[in-house]
Amino acid sequence: MEAIYILWLRELKRYSRSRSQIVASLGQPLLYLLVLGFGLGPVFQKAGGGSYLQFMAPGVIGMTVLFSSVFSGIALMWDRQLGFLKETLVAPVPRLEIVIGRTFGAATVAVIQGLLVTTVCLIAGFRPVSISGVPLGLLFLALIAIVFAGLGTTIGSSLQDMQGFPLVMNFLVLPIFFLSGALFPLDHLPRALSVVTSGDPLSYGVDGLRAALIGRSHFGPIADLLVLGAFAVTLLCVGAWRFSKIEI
Amino acid sequence: MILVKGLVKRFGDFTAVDNISFEVAHGEIFAFLGPNGAGKTTTIKMLTTLLPPTSGTLEIDGLNPADEQHEVRKRFGIVFQDPSLDQEMTAWENMQLHAVLYHVPAKLRRERAEQLLRMFELWERRDDLVKKFSGGMKRRLEIARAFLHTPKILFLDEPTLGLDPQSRNQLWTHVKDLNRSEGVTVFLTTHYMDEADRVAHRLAVIDHGKIVATGSPAELKNQTGKESLEDAFLSLTGTAIREESAGSADQMRQVAKIWRR
């Protein structure tokens, strides 16, 4: 158990020391929030969708958690190439404990990052409809973080080197974001797109956040919770399995 | 302490380790020598539970590394050929993390870490990030770390690669001291024959996966009729240069340097 804790703590320490990265990682969400939020806002309003900023803030929070947790998971590959992973893999500790510590460390970092962006959203004018939805929002934040930290661990354990990174970015992470309904409502979509979006875990994460924070939902919060929970368990298992197959 | 009998490791058609046998006694400093690609690292990986052998017998302190992974892992410390420190953490944090992973009792962690950091002259720099350390300091830290859980055996895979003569000399002095004071058995590989000559009680030479000679440095020199261990080594393994292609890890380290991580 102590091994899980120390590896979890390591992720947090490394995060807290990378100040420039923290600031840099806030840039993209800020850009989406300001450019799209204020740029497309009037059009969205005219179409009868209400405030676009209100609508999009949960999407931007979800995006931040997605990127942050996937990248923290992929950092596994750096540890592998730069050697530190060997130190943990040759220790008398079950690999399951190592992968749990790392993955939950990555998820925790992503939650913190998500809270930072939430603060930025609040400053920009985003207002949750009620305080009572906040705990549920936190739960969704944590679930999104766990799902994608599991995905990050899976990818980080499977990639041999940096060459595969653009592939993962362009064909997995970005599509997950763009097809999630973070930027547009999921109602009345063309059939094909609607099928794809409902297979995207982030759709349920962002929808859950919207249900909790702005009281608007496509799937319903119960369905969101169940689907996200299933994704979390599955990806954690796959991640642990891929991690157990790493050879050094 | 280490017993190897008829050990074989095949990767597909390629036989990396071909039916080797040797023993290392308790408290001995044993050097395992051979040209690049001779099978040294593969053998160390099998001894340290990282790779299952194709066939043959292995014993570490009476235990089989393939069956009793955790028990065996508690008994040895290892310094890999490539660095395995967390560069973004301090020397002290690296030590503490290791202490937890190796179940060093909480009471002993600080005391033992301090003792080793002082011994390896890193105590003053304990709160500095490892990425600010020189190559020699990083190596010293890795060896100090490997001793933290009082292992019975220490594996050193080319620990002095890329170090200047001063650092190499100092490093071996520490290892010999700890060998004497704590009675730790040392299993090392190196390409510097003068080091092996000076440090090792006994050595084995491996080439193309087979052991071609074993004995004390003096015995090997006698056996080949050469003055230096370097000449003895060359006469045992020939003068042809072994080509090795860079692995993905080497390529990545280049990328990492550019990315400054």
C-alpha cells in the first residue's frame, strides 16, 4: 500500500514542480473559452441555445481533464525510456501496485488541472446553476480523469517511443475531444455522427458535468455515471494488463 | 551466493546465452567480462528476475529468481547500464522512494539514507534535483541507492561507463569498502580491464554466449601468457569489433536531450 502512495505522491510532486507546464496547459482551454465562447456566442444565442459560454465551459473543463490525464499516463513512456521505470519494475512490489499508484497519480493531477480551468471559467463569467450540483460535478470530474488516465497508461505501456505520439494525438485524443459534444449539443445530430459520439467516453463525461453544473443533459446523469463507470473499470484493467506486459 | 548451471537463453533462432555455468561465493567480487553483445546483460537480466531463462538452473541465495521473484528482489541491489534515477526529483527523494519500494523499515530509512549519502559524498547536495548532477554524481547516487536496503548481492552493469578516472577510482573504492564492511557479494561487468584486474577477486569471460575462461585475474594472465588483463582478454575473445545497432532507448535519449526533459 505504501508503494502505491509514494508513486502517487511522485506524480503530484512532479506536477507541482512543472510550473511553466501548468501555465502552458491553461493556454489552450483559455483560447477555446475566449475565442469560441465569445466568438460563436452570438450565433449560438440566436439559434436559441442560450449562453454558449455556459454551455461550453463544462466541455472545456472536460477537455482539460482529458488532455492532462492522457498525457500524464503517456509520461510512463518517458520514464521507460529515461530509465526510471526499471527502478520500480525491479523492486519487490507487485506491478499492480505500481500501475495503480501511477494511474491514480495521473488522475489526481488531471483533477487539479480541471479545477484550475474551472476557476478560469468562473472568472470568465461561467456560473453553475446551483451549488447542490457541485459535488456531482466533482464526481464526474474524477471519473473522467480516471477513465483517461487508464487510457494514458494503456497507451504509455504500449508505445515504444515518441514516434507513435502524433498518431495517438491526431487519431485518438483529438477525435475523442471533438466528437464528444464538448463544443456542440448532441441533440438532432446526423445519424452517423450521433452513433460515433455515443461511443465516446468523453461525451458522457461532459454530459454529466453539464447535468451537474448547468442542469442540462442529453443522456441523463444516471446513464452518464453508469457508462463512465464501466469505461473506467475497463480502461483501468486494460491499462494494468498492458503495464504487466512491459519488458525491460 | 550465485549459482548458474547450464543456463541457456534463446530469442527466436538467436542463442544469446549458450549453456553457461559458474558460481559466485558469498562476499566475493566477481567480474563478468565480454565484448559487446556477448550475453552479459542478458545474463544479468536472468539473474535479476527480469527475464526468464529458456533452460538451465539459477540460484540466488538458494532461491530461484524465476519462481520467487519478490524474495529474490529483496536480496539484491542493481545498478543498470543506463541511468534509472528520477531526474525531476531530489537525491533525497530518490532514496526515500527506493526505501519504500524495498520495504526498508520506516525507522531506518532516514538514518541509512543519510549514512550512504554521506559516504558517497552527496549529503550536501541531497536536496538538489538529480538533473543538476554530473555523470559521476548520478552514478554514485545510484550505487548509494542500491545499498539502501542492505542487499546481499550487488549487481553492477558497466557502472563506470563514461566516467573520468577520478570518479571511477572513487566509485570502486566505495564498492570495495562496502564489500568489506557489509560483506556484500558484488557481481559486476565492465569494459575497463584495469578495473576488473584491480577490483575483482575472480572473473569469467563470456563471448558469443559461451564462457571461455574463469579464474582470478592472475590465473587468466598466466593461462594466456600475457602481462596485462587487457591482452589476456583480447587473446581470449579475439580482436574483431562487434557491431551493435542502436536500440530504441538510445534513439529516445537523443530525442529527450533535445526536448530537455
